[in-house]
Amino acid sequence: MSKLVIVGTVAFDAIETPFGKTDKILGGAATYIGLSASNFNVDSAAVSVVGGDFPQEYLDLLKDRNVDIEGIEIVKDGKTFFWSGKYHNDMNSRDTLTTELNVLEHFNPIVPENYKDADVVMLGNLHPLVQQGVLNQMTKKPKLAILDTMNFWMDIALDDLLSVIKNVDVITINDEEARQLTGEYSLVVAARKIQEMGPKYVVIKKGEHGALLFHDDNVFYAPALPLEEVFDPTGAGDTFAGGFAGYLAKTGDFSFENMKTAVIYGSTLASFCVEKFGTERMQNLTDKEIYKRLDQFKSLTQFDIELT
Ligand SMILES: OC[C@H]1O[C@H](O)[C@H](O)[C@@H]1O
């Protein structure tokens, strides 16, 4: 089993969907990734920053799910990063209403000493210089570095982003972002171009239409499970990344074949995330629930065909 370092925001989110509205609740990329990866019982550590206003019970929640929180700095006189967003009726698109960086503005990530030799590093969505700062602290090159990012960084820090992209093995990105990064409409061409930028594996997330995994000339597609209830898509991409990274850290097998299974785990975990507001559904998820859904996944994608 490999150790897993997770970098990303730990945040307050206020979310509005066609089904309701929340006040400030627990959010952030590292939170979702950590909760998702915790289902694989790997040794994982979150690297992030919060303000003195961040409730201890939220930190305890991560700790109780076996996510090491030593690398979450608490700036006593600072305020926690705050994000609020409103989803449109299709639940696929959203408007960001507020982004208050607060303590994130001067964030210098510090990887806990006993995690500097981790085999797997999951760089959640943050400034590319922070992501690179984490890679620089690793005492040995991780066997697998995975990077998640978004269009925001392509708009304001493209050069820094391209530099860190060169140093990772896997990128997880959504379809629009892949198109923006490469200027290519075809996702097949976009994935090829991204592989030329550095990462040998490219995961393109397509929301309710599943995810694609590319490596050389190989492509794997996993649909998203058709769900009766989609309540709040916030954090689904991070939950996917956490499931993907957690499964790979657990198995220590970083081959394309095993990454296919990691994509299925990522999609399965993301399917739970969207069923309730914020992190609620991810807080008490059981293995039994996960296995049941993996089974549904299997029947969804299996068929017999006779080629005559
Ligand atoms: O990816 C989801 C996260 O992005 C934003 O940073 C919010 O904090 C939210 O929880």
C-alpha cells in the first residue's frame, strides 16, 4: 500500500441548486478528495490551510476518516477560503457568486515530514505554483503524480500551469477545460496534445456523461451511473479524483489496465457525492454501499454479443 499526499482547498461553501440552498458548509477540493480516498484505507495526508474561524469538528471529521490533518495549517487570525455558487436548472453549469481567497492568498504548503516519500501525490485544484511547491518538497520522485486543474488557472497562470503539467503522470480535467488547454474540439486530439505536454495518462471528465481515460493509443470509457436524484454536483470531480487516486495508492499498480478500474471507482464514488448537499453523503459512506453500486456499474456496462 502506498502513502497518498492530497493538496487542495479546505473551504466553506454556500451552494444553491434548483432543490435548495445552504449556508456556509464544509467544502473544498482537498476535503472531497480526502473523504473519497478514505474509502480505501490508505495512509493519506491533506495539505491545506484554514482560518481560525474553521470549526474543529470539520477537522475531526477528516481525522475520523483517517485523513492525516497535520499538513492543514491553521492561521488563527485569518479567515477560511469561501466559495459560493449557483447551479442552473440542467445542474451541469453553474455561476460562481463569490470567491474569497482569504488565507489561501499567502498559502505556502508544507508536506508533513513522514509523507515526503509518498508514492502517490494528488494535486487538487489550486494555483499551479502551490502544486509545484508540493512536488518540490518530495524527497523522492513520487511513483504517480496526478494533477487536477480548471480553466481559471488557464486564464490567469497558463505558463505556471504548463510548467507543473510537465512534471505529472496523470491529469484529470473536464471536457471544456481540455478543449481550452489545447485549442482542439476533438477530445481524442486534445488528449493526444495533452500527453505531449507531459502527462502520459489523461482523464477527461464529462460530468453526467462519464469519463474517458487516454494513454498512448488506448482509450477507456466509463459512463456515469444514471441516478434518480442529483441534488448537488459540487465536489463530484474532486470525489472522482479522490477515488481514482485512493484506489491506485491502495493497489500500488499504476498500469493502464489498473487505471481503468480506478476510473470506475472514481465514477462510483462521485455518484454518491451528488446525492446530497456538500460532503454530507460522503461522510458516512460504507463499503457495502460502494460494492452494491460497483455491481450496478457492472451490469450497466456488460452485454453479450455474437459477432458472426
Ligand atoms: O471543486 C469543488 C470545490 O471547489 C471550490 O473550491 C469549492 O470550495 C468547492 O468545494
